[in-house]
Amino acid sequence: MVMPKKPISKMTNQEREEAVRDAVSVIRGDYYTDVKNMAQQIVDRAGEMFDDDELTQDALMRYMDESLDSDDRVFTTSKAIMGLLISNNDHAFYDAFGEAGMVEDGDIQWMDLMREAYRMDVYEELEREHDFDINNPEDEFEEDDEE
């Protein structure tokens, strides 16, 4: 991506559209790189838990929740808003909880909305790229042992 050489107010409509398209592409790449890294981190941790005979769905879900909660993608408002603009699962909070909790005291709960979208994007990445079912993590490693 090349930074625009002139202020946005001096750009033609086409130049602005291209600049926005480039910016969205960078934000999308940044977000989905975080999703891929988080999914890999979960797969790696599941393997460590399996080796230590500590792998359960509850333990892995707890690890995932703690990882998501501590990720600046979730707890930084500006990154949460950008993530929600890009995520294919921007509706995940509503799907899970309905309207309750989306707005509190007149404030949009960006971090809660992002946490659910991020969680769903990571789930999809785990399934698509790792063929990993977080609901049955033990199965993933038991199959490997039988081979």
C-alpha cells in the first residue's frame, strides 16, 4: 500500500475510493492475521494440554476466553471498532445474546461485540485451516495417536 501523496480533500472521487479500498485491505489483512495467530496459539496450547494430560473442552475454552480477553484487538476500543468493520461475524454478539448488553448507559459495548465476533472468526479459522473442533478437542489428538 502506498500512502496518498495529497490530502484527502484534494483527491478526486476515484483517488479517494482507491485510498479507502487500500486502507480497508490493510485493516482486513491485519485483523485476519490476528485471527490466524490466535487460532494457531489455541491449537498449540491444545497440544501442550494433551501432552500434559490436561486437555478438556472446558480447559481449552477457558484458555481461549482468557486469550481473547487479554488481546488488544478486544480491549482497545479503536481496534475493536475496526475489527467489527472487517469481521464476517460482526453479528455474533446479537446472535448469542440478542440486544441485551449491546448498549449500556447509552454506550455501545464495542469490546463485548468484538470479543464475540473475534471468537467466531477464530472458531471458523480453527475448523477451516486446522480441521479442529474446539467442542471436542480430545478427538483431534486421539485420532493422531491411532495412526
